[in-house]
Amino acid sequence: MASLLYVCVRPEVGAADAEHASFRRALGVDVVDRLDLLHEPLSPAHLERYRGIVIGGSPFNVSDRVKSPTQQRVEADLETIAHAAAAATVAAFFTCFSIGVLTRMQGGEVVTSMPEPASATVIRTTAEGDADPVFGPSGPALTVFTAHKESAAAVPPGAVLLATNDACPVQAYRVGSHLYAAQFHPEPTPRDFADRMTFYRTTGYFDPERFDAVQREVLAASVTEGAALLRRFAETFA
């Protein structure tokens, strides 16, 4: 039985399938079970059955003024996972959209003033990040893929900042010992990320007229440490 669960919050089936494969490869394990939260709600059994949970990205935004009932339920289910991980009953790694859910849950502010386009960017580990078992070995600087419209205004109460950069100061943080959150996407290779762009060509993550140029820049990037973070997460907790 798999000890890791990938939680999908992407409506686009092709992008979700590819993201699942990316997480499985990055985590370095053969079997990573999948829960599509848009179609199946979280149950207590999911929290009891797995030692580690990874949450993928989504075009949803916590700051959306109008939310469908599905998005509201997804956010509530993600908060349930976060509460369990904060209590160290399961380990969880939140990415992209879901860091906003956790930031709000922790009493922090989610803002739209520090977006990052689809690109490879350099982030820096903090002193706490250098001492962290997941982030420390990748410091002091690592290149990762970003693409987001909102972010945490500051590290939320009760969290420890692990990584930062000038464009988006809250790139990753930890709550307690078992709950990690990253604004960036740790799982894709350059090829994965370039392919994912095709699903979001007109959704505001980059200038659609520069699609080919941005894709070339992505493919030319050297990005390996995101996967290393996930492998250490799996080795540490699962």
C-alpha cells in the first residue's frame, strides 16, 4: 500500500495527470495514490491511511471574490489536512494555491501585489531553512519554477520562514515539524513545466503572445532542487 497521497486540485484533467506523474517521479517512489478533491471529498480515512500528503497546484485563488461551492469545499478540505499536519498526525507539503489556504488558516494575509510569472527563479534559504531537514541540504540558493497571482504578505503567525526572494518574500515556510508550504512548484522538470504551460496559455500566468519564447526559457532552465526537496520530504516522513 502506498504511504504517500497526491491531492489534486486542478480542474484540467491533462494537467492533473501530468502533475501526478511529476510528483511520483520527484518523490522517488513507485506508487503515490491520488485523491481528486474536485470530485471526491476528503475523508478521515485519507488522513489515517497515509504518512505523507502532497498537494498540487491549481488555477484557484484564495483571494477570489466569487467562489463556487466546489472551491469552498476544496479549501475546507485542505484546511482539514493542514490541521492534521500541524498536529503532526500526518506530514503534508502544500504547494502554490494551497499555501494561500494555509496562510489564511494561520491568520496571515494573502495579497495579489507580488505575483510571479511562469518562469524559473532563484530563492534563498533562511537560517531556519538551512537548519531544516528538507530545505537545508538545498541551500543557500536554489532555482525553482514559479507561476502565481497571489502570495502571503508576510510569514503567518506560528510559521517559520524557510525560503525567500526579492520578488516574493514568502517562498516557503513550515508550521510545527510536519507541515510544509511552498509558493513555488517543486515537482516539475523543465519539460513538465513547459508542457503544463499549454493548459494555461490564456489564464494570466504569462503573456500568451510570448508563449514560444517563455517556453524556450523554461526548457533552458536548470532546475533540480525542487525534486530534491520532495525526495527528502518522502524520506523523512514516509
